[in-house]
Amino acid sequence: MISVNRLTKSYGERYLFKDVSMSINRGEKIGLIGPNGAGKSTFLSILIGLSEATSGHIQINKNTRIGYLPQEVSFKATTTVLSEVIEGDIQIVKLLKEKRDLEIAHKAGTPRYGEVLHDLEFLDYFNLEHKAKKVLMGLGFKETDFVRNANELSGGWQMRVLLAKLLTSSYDVLFLDEPMNHLDLGAALWFKDYLLQFKGTFVMISHDKDFLTQVTNQTLVLEHGEIVKIKGGYEDYERLSSERRDRLLKQFNEQEKKRQQLLEFTYRFHAQPNKASQVRAKKRMIEKMEKIVVPRDRRESIRNFKFPEAKRSGQRVVSLSNMHKSYGDIEVYRDFSFEIEQGEKAVLMGENGAGKSTLLKILAGVIDIDKGQKKLGHNVDVGYFSQTRMDVLTFDNTVFEEAYSASAGKMSGEDMRTILAAFFFVGDDVEKKVKVLSGGEKSRLILAKLLIAPPNLLLLDEPTTHLDVDAVDALITALKKYSGTIVFISHDIHFVRSLANTVYRVQSGSVTKFPGNFDYYWQRIKSKDSFVPDASAGNFVKKIKQQDSKPRGQAFLDHKAQKKRKSNNTKVAKQIRVLRKEKEGLELDRNVKSRVLSNPRSYHDKDRTTEYGKVLKEIKIRLSDIDKEIAKLKDSFL
């Protein structure tokens, strides 16, 4: 369908990619991946003719219809949402105009009129309204939104209109640049199911590993100025990449071993005339050795790094009592009560407009409540991250200076560079001015600052936006090691699935707690409720209950399963409480003994000093074991 021959794009002496040759074939579902700044978006825009290549050639088969979703769009439509989706396709607009012109000219009986009708039928125009409504509902629109003017919507909802248009029309190839950025998690899951059934071809940029793994069958890797095409989804790419790296590392080690043997021979015998020819031969062998480059694992630095511990908070971290919050005439919460417990890594789920961001901002203290009470627990420090809060950065600082400012002088320069490397600021990157950083780099720097001197309550609003796949994995690793409490919002399926141990479903001004991971939550939701995705642009969500049509036998089985689940979760919760009580006792004992040892007089009693030192080591080991046991128990919630 599309052939690329020796395509090159450069800016001066800097090459984004060079001499790329590849093809896009019918039926391929391609994930385009690579680090931020590698040129993925530029590559897509060149393929569709919006940008020019420095050199090379692109050949597109005749009559191939291409749809394109950019990351951002300037929306100028004056039609309704539904009309824009149905009639927004240029080819359909031309045919409809010709159809009307022929009718006005009383030429509805001509062969050309029949051809126009045939072309409209081929483009599935006469079924488009039904299909468009289905797609719009899937992407979170309500029926009342269909008649709204598209230009009244926010930028995020306008992007959904454009995506709906692409999914409704009959395009041969879709180029999708970060389509998940403007979707909530529910719409993202619907979109995933849609693409699984999609019969056409697409090339999609995404940083969600789970999403790419499930919907793609080919992977394009853009890195170091090259594009490599791999058969299979993201998991296949990771497996092949790991195998290649292991193979190169083995070859590198074997070569280094051989090089050292040759060097030792030349050092040992270089002064002996009778060995001169052998020494020259060994030196030539060393010179002819081909350099083996082992790709750096960008995530390696964070795997071994231990972030500073957050101080322990009380069991109840933050609570809201009888809270009211409105925006003008729109009531978001009324007489609402809510609390977060220590150790929760909780995701707020719900359609756009359900009140998730409002709740997170209230917890962070960014916005005030109208009525009621908000109370922070004992010893609680709050850290808040949002894509819009760039005011926490000093733009004239370097990356290193900005990060160092968060440590209050309590971290060495070497440790600071290590933690920055964990967020992919390496080498000269740490000397960049904050003002020249990209959006993704600024996000990484803010997240790094939060973990350099970590508060014990982290509130994160879409922390993975603008992060590439490796950066998302690095953040997951860091947050898994983090000992405090997290409440977050994210549309990234992989991030949510990897991190959340509790799900709060935000809906119609209330919140339902699901004490388990995302898969448990999603299984419960799919089995209990039938959802017509109905978050509107600027309106709040209402749940539509499914009528219970299960046979009595099935209902009995469900009751038994629910009883078993409740019994298991009660047992697990009890075990966690016991472990936490033991942990508190050990921490008290540790603090007492540490204070005794810190007293200079204690050094006169060597026996007691030795005994306390031994006990403190045992306490440290046991505390670590307790944390692991609690984490394991949390995963066993049904």
C-alpha cells in the first residue's frame, strides 16, 4: 500500500532518520515506538505529505484513502458533532454536493447521478449515521451531545470528534499520533476493543505497552536515526530486544576476554626479538576487531536505585466529611465523605466529567471546598503533580540545579546525578536549562523532584502524558519502591494495571471503593453493570444499570462466589492489620534502641551496645519482610 525508499530527515547536521526503506502492507496494525524526540510524529507527517523529507521517496498506491489524527488540532467546524462525523470526510462532502447539484439541475435520472449514489454507497454513507452514533457513544459522548456545535467543545473533546470521524469513515490506512492522550480510561478500553475488530491498516504512536501489545501485529522502532520493522507487538519487540542485548553482551565479554589475552601477550613479549612477529600479529588482530556496541538499557539505572524513604504517616491519610463542591450551577459533590488509608496506591476511575480531577485538586488543596471538612492525617505531607503546573520549576536553573534545590542540600552530587539518570537525564542533559526542555522532559524533572525529597502522600494527575515507554516503566519502578500513599488519575492501561492496588470509581457525585487491582475492578464492573459510555463534554456521568436477566442458578453461583470473595478479603485484611501492628511495635522498639545508642554514655556498656546493634539489624530485616508480606497480601485481594 505504501512504500518508503531511502527516506531521510535532518535539521542541519542533526539527522532524525537516514536512508529509511520499508513498506506498509494491507492488514498490518503497526505500533510506532521510540524515545521522545526521536522523530516519530515527524515521520508520520512526512508519510501523509504534511512535512517534507530532506531526501528519499514515498509511493502510495492509487486510490488509497488515508486518515490522520495529529496530537493537536485547530478545530474550525461550525456543524453539529454528528454532522461533522458523518459529513466531515472530504470525499463524501464532494459527492453530496454533486448529488445536490444534479438534483437541482433535474438530472437525477442521469448515469452520473447513479454513479454518485454508487460511490456514496461504497463509502457506506447511508449507514454512517448509525455507525457514527455507536462510535461517538463509545468515545464517551451522550446523545444530547450529537446536536451540539462541535466548535463549542473543549480541545480534548474536539480531538474525540476527529477520532470518531476517522473511525466512522472507510479509510484504508489510519495514521494515529497518540490517540489515547484525550481519552479517559473507559474510552481507551472501548477504543482498544474497536481496534481489535478493525479490518483495515493503521500506524499508531502510543506509549502504553499493554495497549500496543494487544492491538498491534507489527512494530516500527525508531531509534538512533534508524527504523527497524519487527513482526509482532510490543511484547515481541521487548523479547527480541532483550535477546539481542544479551547476545551482544555475551559477544562483547568474549571479545574483551580475547582482547585482554592478546594485550597481555604483547605486553609480555614486546621486548623479545624472537617474538616480534607474533607480537605484530597479535596487535593486528586487536586492530581488526570489530567494535561491539551493547545498547544501553535506559531503565537499568532506576532498577538499582533506592529512593529516599518517605516519613510514615498515620493510618488515615486524608479524609473529607460532608463535603460540598459546585462550579456555578453545576453541583459536583453534595454531602460527600471520603477517606484514603496509608499504603494505598489508588486510581480514580470514571468518565471524563465525573469529578476525578476536582476530587484530586481538593485533596491537594489546589481548590477549596464550598462546605464540609477536609482533614489531613497525622504527619502527612502532600505532593501534587499536574501537567498544567509548570510553575513549580525555575526556568533559569539547569536540570541539576533544579533537582538539587529539592534536596535542601541533603543529597550528594553523585546521588543527584544517579537519580536524574533514573529519569533519563544523563551526561550533558543535566546542564540543560529548564526553559529549553520539552514537555516530557519537564514532566520527568517534576516527578524526579517529588521523589528526591518524597512527601508521604502523592497526588498525580495523568503523570504519564508526554512520557515514552521506557520513562513510563521507570516511573512505575520508582513508584512501586515508594513507601508512601498514592492517589492518581491515568488513561495509561499499563501504568494503572502495574501500580494500582485499590480502585475508586467516581460516578454521579459518589465514590465506590474496590479493594483490589485494576483487573479485579474491571471484572467486577463488566459482570455487574452494562455501560453505555455516557460522559458528556462538560456534563457529569450517570450509570445505567443492567436489568438482571441471570437464571436463578447463576445468581446462586454468583452469591457463592461473592461470599467466598468476601471471606477471602476479610481474612487478608485481618492479616494485613496484624502485620501493621507488628510493624508499629518494631518501629517503636527501633526508635527507643536507636536513641539509647546515640547517647555517648552507652559506649561504656559494650555488652548492651553489641546486643542493641544486633537487635536493630534483626528489626531492619523483619521490617523489610513485613513490607514484602503486606505487598503480597494486597495482591491476593479478590
